[in-house]
Amino acid sequence: MKLKNFNKIIVLTFFLLSACSSIPKNSLNSCSIFDERYFWYKYAKKTEQKWGTPIYIQLAIIKMESDFDWLAKPPRQKIFKVIPFKRPSSSFGYSQAVKGTWEQYKKETGNKLATRVRFKDSVDFIGWYTDKTESILKISKKDAFRQYIAYHEGWGNFKYYKKNKKVINLAKKVEKQSYIYKKQLSKCKNSLNKNKYIIF
């Protein structure tokens, strides 16, 4: 019994150490990201095949939302600019999905064990969300600018985005980063696809 508990501790410790070091050293370069975290490429590619959302757009959204920090949360609001108060939303993890939308995702996809701190689930969530955006708002999954606005504002609030300069500027950054990632991937995609690793 003691040995089983010891093994569980070892596995948990390994998971925590792996997770803590999961932020890529160079999050501005897609080839560098996948060279460091090869399984991430497999997961992103699987999402692209399943939902039709390009890998470079998946990465650009995550870059903007969390900068690949698995424990990312919105900063706390402050009372009188000094006293820490509550967070503005329940956004969490790589994708910064809020609780309600994450639960909807799990229900609709049947991915009941999905967690916001796992990259595999986060990119699948982005694929699901952008797929619904295309269905609801008729926005192409290759349109990084408008897809991000729908991602940030929600499907219902998308129509008001032209009044929101802040979200427009964020979406422009996502669009620019997606082009950079796309160009980088065109140079290393063949070598990534030749890798023989298998997803368990």
C-alpha cells in the first residue's frame, strides 16, 4: 500500500515539474515551440484535421490569450488602485476559456475529462470554438482577425466590436502573429511531419 502511494507521489511530482516547465523558451517562433514540445505539434495538427482550424491560428490565439502559460489567469482588479480584489472573469489556462463556455465545450464534444491546463484539450477547444464561430457568424477559420474578435468578445457581442478599439488592436496583433507563425511553419512543417513519435 505504501509503495503504491509512493509511486503516485512520483507520478504527480513528475507531472507538476513537467507542467511548470511547459512554457516554451521562444513563444514567438512556431518551429521553436514545436521543436521543444513536439507532442504539441501532434495535438495542434490533430485539431486542424478535426475542426479545420489552421495550426498557426491556434498558436496565435494562445499566444495572445496566455502566452502559453498553463496557469494563466486575468490579473485581479484593485480597489483604490492598491487593494487586490476579484478577477474580472473565470478565464484560465492556455486558451483562457471561461468556465461556462468550457462546460459547453465538454458537453457538446463528450470530452468530459478535458482540463484547461492541458495543451491537447486547449487546442481542441479552440478548434471547437472557431468551428462554431464559422457556423454562427459565417467567419472563415482562416480569418485570424475576425475569429479572434469572436473568441474574445463572444458570439453575441461580435456585432459591437467596431466600437471597441482595444479588441480591434488585439485582433490585429493576433492576425500579424498568425502570419508570422504560418511563414515559420512553412519552413519546418516537413521535418515535423517526418517525426515518428506517436500520440498515446
